[in-house]
Amino acid sequence: MRIVYLDQNKWIELARAAKSPAEHPETHALLQEIADAVAGGRLMLPLAATNIYETHKINDRERRSELASFQALFSGGVVFRGRHKRLEVEISALLRSIYNLPDTPEEPNWFLSKVFFEAFLESDDERFAAPLSDHLLNLLRARSDFCLYDYLINCPEAVRLGAVKRFSAGSEKLRQRVEKWRAQHSNESESMRRKLYSALLMIDEIELILAIAQRAGVAWSSTSDMDASNARRIITDVPTYYVEREIALRLEAQDRALHENDFRDMQSFCAVLPYADQVIGENQFVNLALQAGLNKKYRTELATNILALRKYL
């Protein structure tokens, strides 16, 4: 089975072809091939948190329903897991390697979930106000496509708007951080900016890193417990951090204002690029990833044309 990530605009492209086949004949012809490959277990098209956000924020219910039904059908409600889960697995694996600790293998495709909200946070996350019942979790896994669609279309309007607002605020916080850093270090060389960004990322994430280390059986209680080489490896050998750093460096070097959308796309690439067989996205981020050599590092094919998907059909 091949795992392919589609940028939101590619999902919109497919939905338009389904609605207006005469206007998009080549893409429309692709639709049946995709359906056959998904049904035959040869292809998986998981969604990222950004896909769910972008669909959820469509105010026109009919338009939202058209796109949501399409995404639920072809993704099966499967999502790439959120940042905290990925970091838990990625950092723990690195520390076990460094300290020769017993291995605790993850399930195949551990980075995917049939519980749609695990694109944002895990079902056992302590931030949930009340624990989720096994009955509900079993329903979410058994009817993952229906539950995703139902959430996108039928959740109360106040909940929908609140979810959109919170996710947008997270992207804006990251944008502000990078803009501040950009202004402070614009005259530095790329090599120095890379070192600085690594240090700032470590500072911002230190509490999470220490907590994960302790759960993995490594007795780190402060930065003084790490040596410099381990600190560097946490940034360079943990895919979520490495992708963020390399794309952020190239984003901030551009001669234009940065936008919230830039950081949502960056968050998606952090989630999907290390794990998908193919990523089909917009020119800007595909080019940034190619410039950083991320496709070679993670052996992921990058494309901008939806027809590149045909390779796996």
C-alpha cells in the first residue's frame, strides 16, 4: 500500500472534477482509478490536521459538505497523527538508540489513526475535559469515514467556529515567533541562522522534551543533563523538528511578509513528509522541501500535479 498526502487544493481539484467532469476531463478520469486503488488496498490518502481545519472553516454548508464527503470517502477517515504523538515516538526512539535502551517497537503505520481528532491530539490526552469511553472510541475507529464527515458537517456552529479559531491562533503564534526571529537575525549567514533556530526550538520545546525523556527511561531533569551532541541530535534526528527547522529557515529568507497559511502548510509538511510515499502540494512548499533535500532524506516523492498520483494506481 502506498501512502500519499494531498494538499488541500488538490482535494478541491478532485472535488471540482467530480462536480464538473466536462471542465476537468483528465482529473475526472483519475477519480475512478483512485477509487479502485483505495478500495483495492493499494492506496491510502490520509488527511492532515490542516485538511480538516481548511474544510471545517468553510462557512457555506453545502460547499463544506461536498468537500467533506469527498475527503471522508477517499481518506476513509484516516489521519496523520498530531505533533505530540509524533514527537513522543520520534524522541523516544532516538533516546533508546543513544542510551542502548530496550526497544519498544511501534505498530506498523503508527503515525496514522482512524480517530479523526488524533490529527490534533491523542484520545488519551489529559487535556480532554472528560475521558472518552471505549464504546465511543470503538465507534470512531469502526466508522471513521462517517464520524469525520459528521463532525465536519453537523457539529454545533459555536464548536466549529471555536475549533477554527483555536487552530488559527496556533498557526499565528508560530508565525509571530518566526517573524520576530527573522527580524533579529536577518543579517546572519544561513549556517548561523540554522544554529540559532535549533537553539530557539530547543528552548521552546525543552519541557516537552524532558517529559518525553523521563517517560522513555532517561533521567533528564534539565538541559544540564544533556550533552551538546545529544541536544543537536534531537533537532537533526527527530523528523518533526528537522522538517520544521529546514522549512522555516527557507520561509524566513524569502523577501515577503509571512502569512498564517505558510505555517499551516509547514505544520502539514512536518506531519507527512517523513512518512508518506508521495506528497502532492503547492509549488512554494514543494520547492522549499526540494531545496532542503527533504525528499532525499526521507525518500519521499514530491510533486505539484495531481496526475502524479497515477504512478501508484
